[in-house]
Amino acid sequence: MGAQAEQVRDDILSRVLTRALMPGDHVDEADLRDRLALSGTPVREALIALEAEGVIERKPRSGAYVTSLSLEDLMKMIEVLGEIEGAVAFRAARRINTAQARVLRTASQTCLAFKPGEGVDYYDLNLKFHRAMIAAAGNEFMERAVYQTATRLVGYLATRHSLPGEPERSAQEHARICAAVLDHDGASARELMIAHVGFTDTLALDVINFVNGDIASKA
């Protein structure tokens, strides 16, 4: 992929990761060309690459959209993310050093201190905790696997953390995972992380209905 196509890809990914683009949102090719002052060729090249990664889907005579997941696909991808993040937690418990432990503990405490309505999105605090865990695991290939899977799930994960009671649940679970890692209890850290990431069928339906409702409201 050329440098200009990489620029387009990075722009789209940045907006997906910051939730400026959510599942089902249209990716405006004319806007990309105008904002980035590029021709249509690198834009199309970037869209083809992102479609291969599963981040977007292109529809005939309609254009490109951030990929929407069915209930079945969401549950399957959450299973994958849980297993990878569980492996991350297991290795973090074995490898974490003093400086990394301080960062992880602070991230957990910040999640516990979260108060709705204070201008902070809990999901961003959640990301800091998980990134601290990944850093402690010390495996860049595992980090890449988490990133590739989670990027396709950002809209759904952010929606989950916006539902009533979810920030409190998440923060309490972070505290238990953090304690297991700091105790170097890899087996418990892995088990707790898999349960933490997992979705029940009811929760998955709530998330999909919420996301689909947002799509309908923008139509």
C-alpha cells in the first residue's frame, strides 16, 4: 500500500477508534478526497485494504460502511477477544515489573473513581487499563492480535460501556483482575479476564439494538 493510501487508512481507523464512525456509518469517499487533498485512487486502495481487514464493507452502488455485525458474529468475535485478552492477563501476571504494576494499579483506580457526567468517556479509561495489561504481557504479536480483533469491535464495546451499570461492573472486575496480576496468579487473571470480556446473549442483543437504533436515527 502506498503512502497516500496509508494516510487514508489511518484517517478512517482513527475515526473508528474514537467512535466518530460507528458500525453501519457511511464512509464518505468525497469527504476523504477533499479533507486529505487526494485523488480517488489512494482512497479506493485504502478501502479495499480495510475491507480485507473486516473494518469496512463495500456495497454495490451504495459505497463503503463501517462493518455491522450480526448477533452470531458479535458473539464469536467476543469469544476470540476474550481468549486473547485472557492470554495477555496470564502473561502479564508472570512478567509485570514494578513500573508496569504502578501504571496498571493507577488505571484500575481511575476506573473505580469514574463518575458519569464528568465529561470523561468510561470506555477511554477502560482502554487505558487494557493497554497497561498488554504492556505488562510484553508480547507485541499478542498485542497486534488484540488490536486487530478489537478494532472491529470498538463501536460495540464502547456501546456496552455506555449502558446502565456497565462502568461500575467493569471497574470492579478490573480491580479483581489487577489484584490477580499483582499477586502473580496467572490462572486466576486469565479466568477473570475471559469472564470480564465476555457477553451474555441478552447483553449482546442490548448492544446491537442500541447500535442499530443509532444507525436508524442517522438514516
